[in-house]
Amino acid sequence: MNHAPATHPVHGTWEPEPAARWEDAFLSGNGHHGTLTFGDPNDDCVIVTHHSLVRPNGAEHARPPQLAAALPDLQDRLLGGELTAAESFTDHRPLQWVQPFHPAFRIRLRRPSPAEPRRYRRSVDYTTGETTATCAGWTGRGFVSRADDVIVHQVTTPDLDISLDHRLPGAPAGLTVGHGAVLTPYGALLTLRARYPGGERAYTGVTLVAVTGGRTALTLPGVRITGARSVLLLTRVRRHTGEPDVIGEQRALAGLPLSYDTLLDRHLALHRTAYDRVTLDLHAEPAERALPGSELLKRPRSTALLERLFAAGRYHLLSSSGLNPPRLPGLWTGDWDTAWAGAFTHDANVNLQTASATAAALPEVTEALAALIHRQFDDWRENARAVFGTRGVVAPAHSDGESGLTYHFSREYPLHLWTAGADWLLKPLVDHDESRGARDPRTAAALAEVARFYEDFLTRTDAGGRLVVVPSYSPENRPANAGWGALNAAMDLSAARHALLTAADYHPGPDADRWRALADRLPPHRTNADGALAEWAWPGLQDTYDHRHLSHLYGVWPLDEINPFDTPRLAAAAHRALELRGAENDSAHGHLHHALIAARLCDGRRVAHALTQVLEGDFFHASLMSAHYPHRDVYNADAAHTLPAVLIEALVHSTPDRLVLLPAPGPALPSGELRGVRTRFGAELDLTWGPGGARAVLKPHRTHRIELRTSSGDPRSLDLVAGEDHVLTLGTW
């Protein structure tokens, strides 16, 4: 197999100096293990992470609040006009964060006799997942194998000191750490075992060191290698209770091919195949494409920057998805004090980060999200029973990968009142089913559980006989004139309607008839005095506009409930709501959520403005991983992972029966080629566009009639035949 690095500079990035901060370290991962590589030729640091590493903090014993018996009284009070009643609907516990995500350790690779770096370059190749650093007399390269679930490093230098070091920022003082180092026929075996304070939970890292030529000697807790031609390191991390099976891990690692190229071949069959499915070419200037990432970031209006961020976003999203979908920081952190516990934040961030999975042809990401959901499903049932006294399921707003129970809430963030979460989290799985033309039985079963929850929960009505969602919560906002828990949040209405109708589609029969009838009794959205779609459809509740979340526009994105073609008046109200929405604290996820909704509303200029806020706001590190706030404040994957979805949505949108071409390209996307996109009606699509027009090639996998929409003409029907390419030519738009 060809191992040559990417010749097209779009599909990777590079820097002329080692990383000085862990935030600038180049990233690799397989959805289980992750690495952050600094690339210092004299004292290299490779931080190792694993999706399973969360620190016990008491949350492992937390349960949802037992509030179901008090629910009818709360509903009576809210319906009776006591608009702050929900603030007492709690068991008065203090706020409990989920178990925090943390790094495992760093692999230290030091040259005993440091040399002056000459002709230095470090790079990451997105097509292979390899990070590489070179200078005179030294080369280091590595990847995280999707095939063998092992971190692979190779260093070519004659003399090298190697050790495993847990001393990373924020490591708890009570962490009990033990090191091991033994010589073996192939070189050495290094181990690091860390036990969390106050219990038996622990994790162990094992690194097999295979030396070609030279000698290996113990320099506890590490080893020194002299006179070697090359050194290969294979590393794994396991979280466990009790004693680790180090001998078993040693045998497993020793049973792998002790050849970098062989291991890379096996990895590429999975990684490169996934990465190469979709590409974006914006016809950028070759000179700009050749720049280091840190220099390119200084040119925020460059199409070369958008190209590279699109490629980096898909690469990082794929690399962080496996055991779980990406956390707030993806799969990577160099600090034990990870912001917001490095959690899975379900009420916005997980869905935003995985927004491109279906269209950008990354089913690996959708499967990772599905794995997290199905692992938590029993806990979701307990949430529904404990808080609402119902059958079915209610998703939590935060989780850590182990528990799906609702316990993270407070008066200011009554997240236990959020009932839309299950539908919101299942929506990407439904999109995936539509794209492939087959329904996953796990998704079907999950949707039925959501519908059963609504059957039991939606029992109260207004004066006109319409159902009322009470209590109702719009993450993470509140009405200007009421408490945090309110009535008929727009997101809750959209979620309930979508969940019931989708469950009915998946389960034809008597259940479907009952669920559709229930959906028909839900109230419509409300337009407020400003002409905007109201965040709460309950009369008298006033909107709070300056907020980072846009939960009330769930019906626009990712749902298709509100759109310019079928519901133009509601779409106009949604657009007005978007115009009035502030950016609050300039969170990256707020800007890009804004852009996704603007794309669905065919507003290219608003998409471009939101992109500009992020690209000119200094949100990206040299690693091309992003930050939560401007000026690279708080390492966070929201912008990095969401940006590809924004660019795709601006160029192509599909439903099971409709294709919208070039809905919102705007000034940021004057021309280019987008290849390999997957549609929800079961076709691949290649799109080329420019000032003179556009050309699209559809490659259907199933026979189907769809509606074509463009900004330059009336809708028309297309009859697609499985296996037959369909070419579309458009004039200017």
C-alpha cells in the first residue's frame, strides 16, 4: 500500500517549530485512544488519552431526583399562572458535575545529548492519520490504529531515553502511581498504573519498546537506548478496577507485527477509506495552500483556510469517534481540569459536532453516537420514571460516557426538566437510516420508547383543548418574565411532534395511529410581537434574545418542520428570530449553530457573517483544533467539528424527498468542487459551482422521485434510477 504523505496540502497541515503548548500539539486518534504530539526532536512529548478515562468525583453514585409524585402539583401551578413554580421542583441537591474526562500520561522521548534542531518540520497527514516530525538526524512518526486499537510510534535516532510520566497539569494529589520497567528480548516493557483517590478504580498504560540494533538498559522508571537504528513503541491504556492484567497486555502487544509499515497498512484500510469519501476544493491559491496552519490562520478570508479547516474538521471528527462520539474537547486534553468536565453535552454540542456525519459520509461517527445512546438507554428509562412517572425514556443534558442518569441540574439550569433530548439525540440516527435506505431496529425500538414517554407525559391541555408541554425547558435560556421552567418551549413542541410522527413511520399499525393523533393535538408555534418565532409558544411569555443557544429553531435545523418551501410564513418568523438573536458570550457553537439555521433558511450572507465571526475571532489553535471562546480561550472541538457541516449545508441540503442545491453559498464560497456527499434520499452527489453556473452529478443507490429546488427557478421533479448517474446543469444563482 502507498504510504506516501498527502501531496495535496489541503489534506494535512504543518508547522516549522515544535508545539510549545499542548493545545498546539498535532492530534491522532481512533475513537478509543488519542494522542497529542509536540514534535520536539530533543525532548518530545506524546500525551495519551482514552475515551473511557473519567475521574470518579461522586457522580458515579448519583441518581435522578424522585420528583414524579410532585409533578401534578407543579403542572397545576404553572397552568394557573405561577410562572416561577418550577424553581422549587427539585430535591434541593447541590449541582453535581459528571465525572471529568482527563489525560492518561505522556510518553517522554528524550535524546541524552541534545542537538541543535536543523531543517525542522512537523506535520499531520489527514489521509493516513500520521503525525511526523523531522530534523537533521532524527525522525519521529506515529498514528493510532483503527485496526488494532494501538498507539504506534517510530523514532529514528541512535540514542534515546523513554519513560511514561503522569505529571500533567491538574493531576490530583491523591493519585497513586506505580511504574514498571523490564527488559525483554525485543527491547523493554514500560507500565504506568494510576489509581484514583479513595477507591479501587484505576487505569494502566503499557508501552512495548521494540529496538532495532543498539542496546537497551534500565534507567528506572524508564529505559535508555544507545546505538539503535530505530525504535518502535506500541502503547495501550485500560481502565479497570483491581489489578491490571499486564502480562495479558504484554502478550497482546507482542503478538502484533513489530513493523510500523505493516501496522500502518492495516490501519489505512479503515482510516483512509473513511477520510477519502468526501472532499472540498475551493480553488484556493497554491501559495496559500502551502502555508503552515498558524500562518494560514492569519488570513481569515482565505479560501485555503476554509479548505484546510474542512479537511481538518472531518479528520478530527473521524479520529475522535469510536467508543463514543466526540466529547466537548473531542478525544483530547492535556489537562486534568478539563472545562465543563470534558462531558458529552447533549443539549447542543454533541449534535452540532456530529452534524456532518450523514452528509459528509462518516457512518463511523453516527455509529459512535448510537453506541453512546444505546449504552445509556436503561438509565434514560429511569430518568423518565423518577422525574416524570412515565414509561419510555428521557435523555440527560450531560453525560460522561458511563452513566446516562439525570443528576446534573440546578435552579439556574433545571436540566432535569428537558424532555426534548431523546428526540434531538436520535435525529442523526434517523438521518443515517434515510441515507442508507434501511431502518436500524435499534433506532426503531428507541423511537417507540420516546413515543411512549409522550403518551404518558402529554396529558394536560389549554383552554382550547390543545396539549401543553408542562413543565417545559428551552436550553439553556429562560423567558424574560418567568422562571427557568416554563410552558410550551418551541424545542419541546418540535421534538414531541417529530418523535411521535417518526415513531409512527417506523411502526405502522395501531400504535402509529395513536401517536399521530397525539401529535395532531400539539399546539402550533407562536409568532411574537416582533414577528419572530417565539421561544415559548405560551401566551404572555417574553423572549430573551441575547443567548448563545438557538434551541427554539430546532424545527428549522436539524428538523425539516420549518422551511422556506413548505412553511414560508413560519420560515419568515424563524428568520426574524435569527436576526434578533444575540451572540451572548461569543461561544463558537452559538455562531455555527446560527450558520446551520441560516443555511436552511437560504441566507448565504448570514452564513458568511457567522463564519467570519469564527474565522476572525482567533478560535483555532495551530493544531487546527478549536476553542470555545475567541482568542483561543478554552480548548473545545465545537468549531472544528461543526464547520464542515456548515459548509456542506450552505452548498447542499437534502431530505428523503427533496434536493436543494446551493441554498446559501454566499460570498464565502464563490466557486469550488464538493465531491462524495451523501443525501438522505440515497444518492451520492458531486457538485461543481462557480460564477457561470453549476453542475451536479447524482449517483443514486435506489430508485426514487425527488423534488429539486434551487434559488434560480421553480421546483421540478427528478426521477432517479438506481445505478444510473443523473447530471444536472444550473445557470447562475
